[in-house]
Amino acid sequence: MMSRCRILFATLVTAATWFNVANAQDAAALVAKQQRFDELARQPTGLLIPLYLYPANIHTNAVYNRLIDLKKSHPRVPVWVILNPATGPGTQVDANYTKAIDRLRGAGVVVLGYVSTEYGKRPVPAMQQDLDTWRKLYPQIQGAFFDEMLYEDTPAAAAKQRQLRDAATARGFWPTVANPGAPTPERFFAQEVADVIVVHEGGEYPSESSLKGDYFGGYADYPPWTRCVLVHTRPQFEPEKFALIKKHVRWVYVTDDVFRDAKTDNPWDSLSAYLDQLFAALDS
């Protein structure tokens, strides 16, 4: 009888120990998450730059050197750059892209690789293969940019994008950015389908009500560092409108590059004429 009591007592002690360990681990994870929240809350606004321009003669390339020099002159401004060799990573290593990634990283820039989702039409295995190819061809790449994100307000759409984020994280990609280019339903933020979601991509500045997302099903309850705004086709830099964007989102880019015809125009194949002003406005 005594031996059974001892066994039962030992079992209870062991169970209690494991329970306490599990609780301690959960508490530590919660504290770490809260500390990360505080860290992000104090992070300055940064630039997210789609740079879909081939890095020819990278050491003397005027476009890449301009960006690198500005980043070094404004080290406090966070900069993420998206590279896109072939609507994705391509099929073989390009030494110019390898060196471009190295030089951008050397300036303190975070480099993301482009992955097309075709608004949910591409199968998940095809996009996972793109991630694997990025990792194989350009192992120094840091993050993943999922373009044309499906943003239907359905559990299935959000679950698919979350699956892509998990696939990227499992392969060591950070940060992840998803781009529907439009106001995004709350469920995508709630399920944390990406570190950042592009809530506006267009030729006009978004309205303040759109930036706030303050409506049922909107994203007002989610912090600004989860949101990005990309604006193209602007004939001039407008400081007041830029300041309004900066108030509500943490990642932004404005360019004069034109997009009017999808067949002929690419608004991301040159650097913004306003890049100096963007850096100055963010570093003030």
C-alpha cells in the first residue's frame, strides 16, 4: 500500500513539475511577445521599395548606388527592398543579383525576394518552390514579398496566405510582406498572414479614413507597423499627404514612376525622383 502511495505521489509531483514548466514556458513566450510589441511600437517609419530594375554593372550602377548612399546617409531610416529577377527568383544564379543583395545588405538594407501568388490562382506548392529556389540561388536573401495576395473576406483565403507565411518562416525568411494593394479585411490581420500587409497600392494618395481602417471589419485595431502604402504616378512630392500616411502606417513609398497601362507600364522599374525627400522626411 505504501509503495502504491509513493508511486502515486511521485506521479503527481512529476505532473505538477511538467505543468509548472509548461506554464513558465508559456509565460516566457508571452513576455517575449509583449517585449517585441514594445520594440516595434518604438520603431521609426521606413521605406518599402519595389526595385524591379536589373542591377547591371552593380559596382557602378547609378540607381543602386544612389539608394545605398542615401541609406548610409540616413542610417536611422529602416529600408526594405524587394528584388524581382523574373517574376520570382528565376532558374539560375545571376552574379549581378548576388552582388546587389550583398551590397544592399552591406548598407543596412533588408532584402526581400518576390513571389507571385496570382490572386490565389497559383497552387501553394508552386509558391513554396519559389521560396526554395530563392533560398537555393540567393541564400543571403532575407525576406519574402507575396504579391497579388488574394484578399477575399473568407476563412479559406486568409488560411491560404497564412500557409504561405508559415512556409516562408520555416525556410528562414523574415520579414514577410503580402500585397493585395487594397484595403484588407480584418481576418487577415487577426490571423497574422504576414508581418506587413500593403493596404494601398495606386496612383492616388489614400484617404485618411482608408488609412485608419476604422470601421467594422477594418484594421484599426492592429498596429501601424503591420501596414504599408505604395503610391506611384505622382507628378510631385506632397509633404502634407506623405505626413498623413506616415501618421497611420509604418511602411511607405512614393514614386513619380508612371502606371497607366498594365501592358506597357511598370511603376517599380526605376527609383523615385523623390527619394532624397522621402529619406529626409522620415529622418526628421
